[in-house]
Amino acid sequence: MTKVFDNIAKVILLISLTLMLSLSTLSIGLRWFGASMLWIDPLVRHLVIVTAFAGGILAIGKNSHIRIDVLAKPMEKAPKYFQKSIERIIQIVTAMVTAALTWSAWEFYLSEKEFGSIVILGFHSSSLVSIFAIGWFAMTLRWLVAFIDSWKKAQ
């Protein structure tokens, strides 16, 4: 399951980065000729968000995510089972926090679906803000998979 998550995140990351670079280059090129496509900049901004979530999922898989290492030095001397227990507690708490953010993003999506409008390329604004709900949900699942994998590795 871990490899599936990571491979999907890599593909999404590659596609979104390629699109961001291509569309930004196109936009700059068009400006040289006094032309523009108004939908490019908002789309690139949303692709940045997609990229951030995909990168976050990969960081969770590599255990290289942003964290505050308050306990890093004291934990070095602690027994391995204690270190693993603390790591699991952090994983499950983080999964709960990202689940709460998923719920909040879902509420935002529903609000946008009700009160939003058509924004770029005929897309409703709710389809663009759904990126947040999908991204937080994927990160929640990734934290849960990391938590489950930590038990498998211990056996």
C-alpha cells in the first residue's frame, strides 16, 4: 500500500510540476507578444497546491516531513521500543489532525459548491477548492498507512 501511495504521489507531482513550468513559460512567452491567457495564472496557483500535497505525501513516506525535533536529543539515548512508541503516537495524532483538516476542507468545499461560481475554463470554484479536501484526505490515509507499516516492521 505504501508503494501505491508513493507512486501515485510521484506521478501527480511530475504532472503538476510539468504543467506549472509549461504554463508559466507559455504565459511569459505570450506577454512578449502582448497577449495573455487569463486562466493560466489561477490554474498555476492551484497546481502549486496540488504539488504541495503530493510532496507532503512523499515526505511522509520517506519520514522526512517537517517536524519539530524538541525530543530528538533526549530520545537518542532512550530504548528503541520507547522511540518507536513515541513515533507511533505522533503518527496517530498527526493522522487525527489531518482528518480534522479534511473535515474542515470538506465543509469549505460544500460551502463553495453552494455559493461559488464558474471561475476558469468553465470550472466551478468548488471543483478547484476540492483540492484541499482531497489532499488532506490523502495525507490522512498516508499517515494511517505509515502507522500500520510501523507495526509491520516491528514484527
